[in-house]
Amino acid sequence: MASDKSFAVKPIVTNSSLRTLAYEALKSAITNMDIYSSDEEIRLDERKLSQDLGVSRTPVREALTVLEQEGFVRSEPRRGVFIVKKTKREIIGMVHAWAGLESMAARLACARATDADLRSLRQTFPEFFLDAPAEHLTEYSDANIRFHQKIISLGQCEVIQGLASNLLIHVRGIRNIALTQGNRASKSIQEHVQIIAALEARDAALAERLVRDHALGLAEHVETFGDFLA
């Protein structure tokens, strides 16, 4: 069973609601973790969390209750609180949902994003225009997640952004693992370059289709290579 060593939170220093701030800090920390990099359970220590956040255990406990209601963590009697990992079937369903959200964001981005934002994509993600992605997989993996987050943000739709943020914790980890399997990294780079070109051209129909097909390709990849999932 893994400890919470990779779980990093910052102390809370403010007069706002401690429960809300603890919730936001914990959710952010969970979202930024690569929870599928190991098949071990990830346990959160309530006492340590309160120390790291600089607050009492009450707001931490209340925040964990909300996170459990949202499906991010689960509480087990006499064992503690664990970060939830989804099954293979659940992950595929989440990727399908992400496909719908991100493809719509891409369509909206073609109408709403500024020319400067669209032109900057090539400079923002130089990793997509380098050869041999396997030689710089860590950098590419980080850029990959930032790219998909960027598309969501360029759509300028708060509802899509909110829904996508709750899927990101699981989609992030699966995308990172997928890049190390088969030829997913090379194929992914080619698809990203095509998506950038479609966004730059403000071709809404093409950008929407390319983004959707890219995500559905990930779902197919998980179906084929995702036996490590429950």
C-alpha cells in the first residue's frame, strides 16, 4: 500500500472558509497526481494533511467528506481514506465523456479564441514538432496534458471547464501511461499537429472531429492495453 509521499499540499493562510480552502487544496493535489503510475493503493493520512495544510483536522475531515461524495476518495472503516482509482470500463466511459467535452470546446475555440491564442499554439507546444518523442517522453507527456487543458480553456465555456476538471484526475493518468505503450506517442504527436492546424484555420467542423477522434483513439488504446486496470 502506497503512502501519501507524492501528495503535496500547501499550508492555508487566509480568513476564508477553512473547509472550502482545504477542499480546494486537496482536490488540486489529487488532480495533479499521476494516480495510475502504480497499482498500489494511495492512502491519505488525515493527521498529516492537517499538519501540511496548517489547519485543524475538522476542516480536513469535512473536505474529505465532500471529496468522497464527489467520488475522488473513499473511506474504509479502520483502514483510512484512499484516492479512488477507476476500473477499465469506467475509464473508457470517462474518456468518451472527455471526447464530447473537448471536441465541443475545440469547436467553440474556433469562434471564441483570439487570433493570438491560436497562433501561439505552435510556440506553446514545441514538443509536438520534435522528432523521436520517445527520447523526450517526460516533457511530451507534460505538454500533452497541458495541450488538452488548453483546448478546454480556449472554448471559454465554464460548464465544459467544470465538467472536464472532474474527469482530469483519471484522464491525465491514463494519457501518461498510454504514451509509453505501443506507438501511441508518435501517433498522438501527429494528431496534435493536425488539431493545431485546424484550430489555426478556424475550421470548427474539422477541429471538432479531430479532437473527438483523438480522444476516441485513446479509449480504443485503453481497451487494448488497459488490462492493468481493475
